[in-house]
Amino acid sequence: MPVRSVLIADDHLLVRDTLVHYLQAGGDLRVDAAGSFAEALDRARTQGPYDVVLLDVVMPGMSGLESIQHMVAANDGGAVVLISGQLPHGLIDAAVRAGARGFVPKHLPASTLRHALRQVIAGRVYLPPEMHADLPRALPPALAHLTPQEARVLRHLCEGRSNKEIARAMDLTEVTIKTHMRAVCTKLEARNRTHAALIGSTHFKA
């Protein structure tokens, strides 16, 4: 197996050094590190693309989705995976739509990081299991083109919840829920939310 390149971008020295030593111990990864977003962006542009950039979302120089998009562009040809304590599902979904290849919460065991890297290097997107706890193990084919967030909105809709109730349950704004609802209706070719609920209820298992 060829040696793969990984860039760890994290401003916490202890976390950064621990991850470098852990990942290099397997002998199949070449690991670089950066302590700020500017340094990570420069490394990606001058020494990349890396097979995977592990990008801490809360670090000096980061400004949310815009910075994630810049890193995806800078590491063109490689993957960008977010790492953080916790992130809103909406930001994770938006980052994946912008080209990021997943999210690894820092509370997961170190072995999970190796698993995530294998998934991403193989061309897949890694998301933690808890992000899918409220969804079936695999969406039915008719719903497979929905994002996880859109599928959650549809699931709540099928349970008879209003946009306001869905927003409260998902900790999102009502405007965001309306945006997801429009996307769901478009993708399902539904005439309205009632029609979308009817389509969804025939595919979701109780």
C-alpha cells in the first residue's frame, strides 16, 4: 500500500502532536502539521495536495464555511475532513456540499480516525454514526438523493410536524427548514409539503 499524506491543522499543540505521533506509528502515513488556518492553507498550496487535510474548524484564521471552501480549493485533488468537538448538522451538510469529505468529532476514539481516513482515501465521505441515528441504516432508493439533513426534515414532516416544530427539534431556524423543505419538494417532484409527506411516508419504515 502506498504511503499517504495527511496534514493536521489544529491550533492545540498537544492534540496536534498526539495525532501526528499516532498516525505516523502505523508506517503508512506521512503526516505534516499546521497550527493556524493560514499556515495550513499555505502548506496545502505549496506542498499538497495532501490525500487528506484534517481541518480543525475552531482555530486562528478560520471563518466558518468560507474557510472550508478555501481549503477545499487549495487542496485540489485531495480530501478535506473537518475535526472539532461538536458542529451543527447544518454546517456539516453545507461543508459536504461545498466539497468537504466528512467530519470526525474529537470525542471519538483514536481508532475511529484511522477508520475515517481509510474511508475518505477510498473516495467515500465519513460522518459519525450519531449523525445517522435518527435515519434508517440506508435510505430507500427513492430518497437516496436527499442529503442527511433533508432526510431528517422529511422524516419530521412525515410525523406531522410544522416547520416551526421541525426547526425547534433540529435546532435550526425556520428559514433554514423552509429552504430544506423546498429542496425536498424539488428532489421528490412533490407539488407541496403534503405531497412530499405522502411520498416520504410510503418509503420510510415506521
